[in-house]
Amino acid sequence: MRIILKFILLSALGISTSQANDTTELANTLSTSTLFSVQKDIVFKTIENRDIKLDLYRPKASSDKPYKLLIWIHGGAWKRGSKDALPNKNPLLLNSVINAGYALASVNYRLSTEATFPAPVADINDAINYLQANATQYQITADNVVMMGRSAGGHLAGLIGATNTSANVDFYEKPRYQVSAVVSFFGPTDMIQLGNKPARKSNNGSGKKAATKSSKKSSVARFLGDIPKNVPDIAKQASTTSYINMKTPPFIMLHGTLDKQVPLSQSEMLKTLLDEQGVLNQLYIEEGVGHSAPVFDTDKYVPHVMDFLQQHFPIVVK
């Protein structure tokens, strides 16, 4: 299923500024929302006396039925960020899924300042296994989940989703759950390509472009432990594009055309592979915006995510 929807901004600068202001106001308004209750800092794993935690959001209204579970993975170039950013970074999305009747777990993982790949993936998998094993305690169902995330979190969400249907994954413990769908906001998908910086103009006066070498200080190199081309096997293992098959869960991807941190081509490459395997997917492209653009957490795109969830992970109202 091929769906590429492009939305053209009439004035990228003006609209982006307005959207940033609107999103800030929305975050301030929803920070005191009564839609959800949140159980903070649930320890799901301890490594070398370091507790790794998650937050669990559920509808505030009482229910005698367990809630279907969404897993949110924060961004931050694999080297920074926290589960705590969700209410401010994606307030409309958070309140929309809770209002629809889902529970959502926002998960921390070891950053690249602590450990390299595959540690973050193992942490996220362990968090979901923990929730599945303790589902009754938290009034959730976690045999099937949806992976969601932004930027580096979109990559990790996609990687968990893609590897969930692969029999050749041995870098984390066996999942006790199935991934029903993936939501990726401008997430990387191919580590080798991400490590290839854009060509730059030569300084020799020829006008030709010369390739630039990725730095070992780059975010992707810190995540993998080295420049991707120096560790191609690890880079391939850490790439969502390596695992796409006919059983891969559906994807919805959202990306800006001016994204320099994670080029649009990352989502386009994944879409091509999904199309080739007949996997249902959607790619929404916003013209004239860069990485982490506020527009992706507005009424322009959140309803598309909600429709996607209802299609592939529905809550049946009886």
C-alpha cells in the first residue's frame, strides 16, 4: 500500500513560528491535564546499581478492563533525553491516545554516554517484557503493543518492531510480546547511510564535491561504538532496513523535507522496502520543515496517527 502525502507550507518560516508558539501554549495547558493519571519511575531493570525506569500513563477515568498498551521511546540522538520529555514534546499525541482509551509507557534506556548498541534495544525489550509479565498489576494488556518514538526513539521503536518478526535476532532476550504496528516521527532507519555525511564543495577551486568523513564524535558513531563504515556488521545489525519481511508490522512515518539531522531519505528507504514486501505503511512528508518540527504534534498530523492506531490496534467500544 503506497501512501505518500505531501503538505506544502505557504510560508514555512511564518507558519513554523506560529506552530512553535501554539505547541508551547498547548504543552502548558495540557501539563495540568485531567485526562490521565501517571505512575512515575517504575523500575523495570537494574544494571550495576543503576535503576532503569519507565512512566506509565493511563486514562484517569476508572475502568474494570485492562488497557491496550503503547510504548513511547524518547529522542535525543541516543545520547541525551528522557522519558520525562513526553508531556512537553508531544502533548497533543499523549492526550489523544489516552483520551482514546490506550495506556502508554514512556521508557528510559541507557544512553550512548553509558553504553553502545545493542544496550538501548535490550533495555526497551526488557521494559516491555516486564510490563507483559506484570500486566495484571498495572491493569494493561501487553501481549501485543505498538512501538512509538521520535528521532532516535523513532529508530529504536522501528528496530524493535522490525526485529520482532525476525528469527535471526540474538542481541536481546526473546520478546514475550508481539508488535502490532510502529509509529516513527523522523526516525533513522539505515545506520550506514546515516553515517555518510552529505558531500561538500571542494576547496581546490574545481567546484567538484568531495565526500566528507564521519566523525567518531558523531551521534551515530557514539551509538554504534565507531563510525558506521568501520563497523559495518554492527551498523547493519542496528538498522531497521535489515529486517523488513512480509511479516513486518505496519508503519506510519512522519518526516520533514529540510531535516538535516535525519534526512528524509531515511524514511523513504524504509518505505521502499516495506512496499516491496507488501507491508502496509504510510509516509507523511511536510515541506519546508526540519528535524523535530512542532507541526508533527498538531491537529495536522496527530489525527492521522490516531486513525492508524484505530486501524491496526483498535479499541473496540462495546
